[in-house]
Amino acid sequence: MTTILAVDTSTEACSVALQIGNETIAQYADEPRSHSRLLMPMVQQVLAEAQIKVNQLDAIGVSIGPGSFTGLRIGFAAVQGMAYGADIPVTPVSTLELIAATYRRQQNIQAGDVITLLDARMSEFNLGRYRLDKNNQIVALEADQLVSTEQALELIKANQPSAIIGDAGNLFESATQYAELFTPIYPNAIDILPMAKQQLDQGSAVNIESVDLVYLRGTEAWQKRKRLRATQEQIN
């Protein structure tokens, strides 16, 4: 009986889900800037309801960004603690792909090409392009990217998606011709579970040490800080 915990804190929503065999237990809260207060009680609640402990998990699925810097760090720190402490493999998932999965489930979409957006502020957006195929798979059509308002609108025009989903901020205030394609939606950890199960079955779950969060803005600076920190640890 496979047991998987899933965590998402990448946006204003905070969610946790647990799959134990064929049963799913989930918690979801849309309370901005409350992740540090909400997350661990939510984890403890789903584990208690299933009457299991962390060391009984087969894997932990987690969204790794892009998204809120603070939110991602809160979720990742919690997953790190559980995965390190109980030697549990981790299945990382793109936040933008997770949004597509949540959209598919909530809207009962069978197939189509979607553009997922997360408002990155400063007139920029985290953008992903995904195909929802008839085999219930989600295929990335290109790498997730950080784009300007103008680039986002150009990609929408060039690719003519069947839907635009996520958090588009004020993108459509001036581009009203695309507003009817937009569905506002935050990701939900319950939709990490099938992706995590697939990774686990394929043997592609990884150690937490090999997982990096994805910050499309400032990625080079973040990687530089990581390398510097690693060098300092070696010296010490």
C-alpha cells in the first residue's frame, strides 16, 4: 500500500494531501502570508487522520517553484525536515505544471494546450506551456520561463492556447481580447499525488539533497549563493 504526502506552498494558497492506498485526505487554505502558521498543523492533521507517522511514508511530493520566494522556502524547509529525518525520497513538481493539473481536475478537462501564469510582479510573469493529452498526461511544450508583460501577450497570441490559467495579475486590463480565456486558479497539493506516484513507480524519486527550488527571477544569484555556501562549508 503506497503512502505519499504532498505539500504546496508556492502561492497564496497552502495545501497538503495524503494518499494512503486508495484513500486521499487533503487540507487546503487560501490565507495569504499564513503558510508558516498553517503548514505543519495541516501535515499533522492528515497524518493523524490516517493514523500514520512520517516514517511510514513512501515518498513526499512537493512543488518546487516558480512562485513565492517565502512560500516556497517554508514548504521546502518542512519537506527537508521530514525527508532528512526519516530518509524519505522526494518527488519534485513544477508549480506551473501543478496549476495545469489542478485546472484539469477542477474543470474536468480532457485535452488541450494551456498557458499557466503566475504574477511575478514588476510587470513580469512566470509562464509555462503545457499540453493536457487524452492519456491523462501533462506534457511540457517548453521550459518554464520568466517573461515580460509584452512577451506573455506575444506567446498567447502565437500559440493560441485553449485556456490561460493561474494568477495573471493585471495582464488582461489592457489585453481584454484574451480575458475570456482566463481562469484564475491556485495549485492544490492533491494534484501532486498522481504525479508523485508516477515518479515513485518509475524509480525517479530522489534524495532531498538533490532537489533545488526554482526561482526564475534571480536564479543566477541564488545559484551563486549556493556555491559560495557549499565552499564555505568545505573550508569549515
